[in-house]
Amino acid sequence: MTDEPAHPSSDERDTLDQVSFDRNPLDPALLAQLACPACYGELRLEGARLRCLACSRGYPIVDGIPVMIVERAERLDKEP
């Protein structure tokens, strides 16, 4: 028998959580339910923000939570 814990330590869990968070900052089920608060357009995940496909506003994702405030949205260039 060993004296090592069966579960990862707190530091190991934080590292594992951060790795999975960096790959996918937003749950796809949540994304499917969200719409742009300005125009109700469809949103697409782009890195650490959500982009509205209709009005090209970008909403930041902070600590895994989308900040869906129109006044804090960034105006993005339209896609070609």
C-alpha cells in the first residue's frame, strides 16, 4: 500500500481544469441557447469571445462566463 492520495491534489486539479477551460471556454449547450442581446442574431464562438453573425458585435467571455452587455460589446469587422 502507498501513502499517495487516490485523487489529484488541489494544484493538479487546477491545472487540469485550466487545460480543459483553455480548449473550450464555453459549454456548447449554453452557446446554443444564447442570442445577441442587440439584434437577437446567432452567436459563434471565436477564441475568448462570442461573435454575432448578424451585427458583428463581439462579446467577451470572462472566466467562462459570456458578458452579454451591449455597451461592453466590441464592434468587429464583417466577415468576407
